[in-house]
Amino acid sequence: MSSLLSFQAHLEQYRQKKYYALSLSVLGGVLMALGWYFPFSPLLFVGLIPLIELIEFYFKKNDIQKKEKQKNTDNTIKKRNYFTRLCFFIWVYFVLWNAGVYWWLWNALSAGVIGVFLLNAFLQLLPIIVYIFTRRFSVGFINYLSFVSCWLFFEYVHLNWVLSYPWMNIGNAFGEVPMWVQWYEYTGTFGGTLWVLLANILAYHVFIKSDIKVGAFLVWVLVPIGISYGIYMSYDELENNLKSVEMAVIQPNLDCYSEKFSHNPKTGEPSTNHIPFKNQIQRYIDLAKSVITDSTKYIILPETAFHKNSTEYNYTSQQDLKPIFDFCRKNNLILISGADTYKFYTENDTVPKTARKSNGGDSYYDMYNSAIQFVPFTQDSVSFYHKSKLVIGAETNPIKMVLPNQSASLLFVDIMGTLGTQDYRSVFVSPTTEAKVAPVICWEAVYGEFCTEYTQNGANVIVVPTNEGWWGNTPAPRQLWALSALRAIETRRSVARAANTGISGFIDQTGKDISRSEYGEQTALKYSIKLNDKVTFYTLHGDYLGRLAGFLAILFFISAFVRKLRTPKK
């Protein structure tokens, strides 16, 4: 207790320093960024304290100004200036947080990633501004309820609008410690965000205001972890009764910039060590041969493993793919692979906005980042799923919906043009196994409620074809793996991941690693993966916490606005 009092005394002195607000920004941004990396995950429970203190410090300054005998016009100017500085310091806080978590995006975007940091930090600032407005006209517990609901609603919006970039949603950070959040099967990642927000509010009152005992903070943090471990320990017994299917995942380790494609996607120059497509196909076959057994039913290839654009019509007639199709026929293997495909529209078809006009003609077609399933023992049946959560800038330019192409391209680089999508979450089935596969392509694994649509359509296992070579040997592949672990918990579906290079392997229904490759490793792994048809609470109800938070945030904003109108001007 004496050490806590001493800390608070020093803090009071430090508040008088000119650089106090900036130091809070830097400290908070660093703490939250570190929280994304195990073993620093516990820092998430205190990393928002500097943000809360920044806001409270602002209101204390306002209270002091109200007591000063100055002219109303001068007071107004000072308040506005300080509010601007407050927004700047909070924005710096978010910029540092963003940069610390996904700095690796530099490998793909170079200097362009700075714009991503700045823009996403600005978007994160908006719910705080709304909260500050409601904070002016509310008191007590309602203040914090407004803070929590504004932030949760922002995360929900950021999951679902056209500029969606939910990487920084706080609940995602626990993918590195899945044993802490087994209760995500009930709440999804919004439960993790709520947990962290309330923990930080308690910590602020323990360490800064000293009006709550530290025991309350520890109980709030540790009890959910204890419950989670209890769920995990009991879940192992349930898994023994589940059916299984043996799958093999292939990691060919083809460098995205110098080997996989004929031209470097970043510079447009010819690739220095390009490996011909037929040799890439042979590598897939050789790696599969090294692990398959008579029990193996599936081989899984990475995202865009078949990267030569091919029409979906009569797909099995593609000569480049004949060797791997023959291999699957010979070994009775079902093939799931990423592929670049296209489809032409006839005069009777409804042409979507994503369609492109063919050169020199009046026909339209769509390009897709697809997952395909090839089943050799049912007259070469081929099923397609089209990636529907697209990467902004690489696979879609949403600004083109409202601005002309040239203006839109100034705001977002349009590497591949806007790809086609589909509304329905297709599930791959076959007549010879009980597996019902959810083909979740790379970036789609970031979206929890989106992935539940596969399980609602009957999926009992998740397969993730991905390509993580764009970002090099950085935390990116580990963070993407961690997000797949969260999807496993939310849906209680085992996950098989096949990366071009990155981390390939298997995750069980508790989010625990079964086996995994190393980055830059050319390998194949197999495992008899469990199938589960039971539906979780989260699968049924999705991001209900985000929707509830939206209702509360709007309610608090309207209430504050009405109070503002009723408050007499001084």
C-alpha cells in the first residue's frame, strides 16, 4: 500500500510536466502493441490506462478552466485548443499501437503502410471522440458504460463496412494464448474486448484513483482464465468420440516475389528465379507423395496454388493441371486448392458490379480468388468457392463504388482489380468421407461471425488455404495462425492450414497446435483431423455483443445530445 501511495504521489508531480500527455501516448501505444506478442499478453489489461488517464486529464483541465475568472470567449478558445491537443495525443497513441502490431506490412507496401497506420489510427480515434462528447453530459457508471459500448460498436462496424480492417480488434490479441479464452465459443472475440476494457477500467481505479482494491482487478482478470482452463480440460474427453478424416497439407515454399509468379507483383519486373508452373505442380505432387498413406483422404494446397487464370467452365480439361488431377485419381485423393479463376456471363445472367468488360467485345466476366475441390471418383466433380472477404487495395477498391476509377486509384492501389465474390458460404462435401469442409481463404479467417456462416451451412471442419510469403519471416504468419486458433474455439471446428510459405499445419477444436511447419520450410504434414457437427452458442448468435453495444452507444449519444440542448449556455 505504501508503494502504491508513493507511486501516486510521484504521478501527481509528473502531471505538471509539459510532456505528460505525450508520455502517456507513447507508453500506452507501446503497452498495447506488446500485448499482441506472447509472453507480454498480460499488458493488455493495463495498456488502456494511459488512454483513460488522457481523457480524465482533459476533463480535469476543463474543470480548472471553469473555475478561472476569464472571459467566456477566451475560455472557449482554450477548451477547443486543448481538445485538439487531446485528439492529437490519442491519435499518436493509436498510431504507435498500430505500427507495433502490424509493422510487417511494410514488406508488401513499403512506405504505403504509413498511410495505413495513420488512417486506421484516425478511425480508432472516432469512437473516443464520441465517448468524450457523451462523457460531458453523463456521470458515474454511465461514463464507463458509454466508453465500453462506443469502442465495441466501433469494432463491430470495422468488421462489416466497406473499409473493413479488424486486425486491431482487441479480442484478436488472445490468439497467441487460446487457453485463456475458451469461452469465445459463447462470446466470440467481442467477449475478449469487453474483458480487456473492463479490466483496464478497474486497473485505472486501482492504480491511479486508488478507490478500488487490487483484489477486484485480479478476480476480473484471473477468474475468466480459470474458467477457460476448466473448459479446455473437460473438452478433451468430448473429442475422443468424434469421427475423423486424414488430411495432408502442402507447403511448397515458393517465394512470392522471385519464384512463384513470372513477374514480381511488387515491381512488375520479371522474376529473378521464376519456377515454371509445371514444375510448381510437380513440387506439390512430390510433397504429397512424401506423406500420404492409404488412409489419406484429402490433400490441401495453398491459396492461389493454381495461379494461372483458368475458366471455371470444364475446369478439369486444363492441361497444366492434368498431372495433379491424375495423381489424385490414381491415389483416390480429394484435392482442395486455392486457384485464380474466371467466369463469363451470358446475356441472360445478372452482371454484378465487379464484372469486367472483355477486350474488344461486349461480354463481361468476373475474376476470382477461389478455392476448388476436385473429387476424382464422382466423374471428376469440381466445386468452387469464391473468396468474399477481400483485402482492400490488393483485391478490391471499394472507393470505385462512389468515385470514378482514376480518382479511386489515387486513394487505394488497385493491384488485381476488384475481384468477384459470392453471397453464400459454400461447403465442400464428398460421397466418400463425412467431412464437410469450410474453405476459408486467408484473410477471411480474420472474421469470426463470417466464419460461422460455414458452420451454419453444415461445415464440420475448417480448411484455410493461405499465402503468407508477402510479409516475410515476421510476426504476420504467427498472427494469422493465431486468428485461425480463435476461429477453431468459436466454432469448435478443427482447422487445417496450407500456406504457400508461412505456417502450415493443424489446430484442434480448443485452438491448440497439433502440428505446424516453420516459416520458409518446404514440407508436407498429415493428420487425422477431428470432425464436429455440434453448433456453438456463438455460431448461432454471432457478434451479438457488438450489436448490443451499437444500440447502447447510439442511445447514450442521443441522450447526451438531448442534455446538451437542454443545458443553458453560460
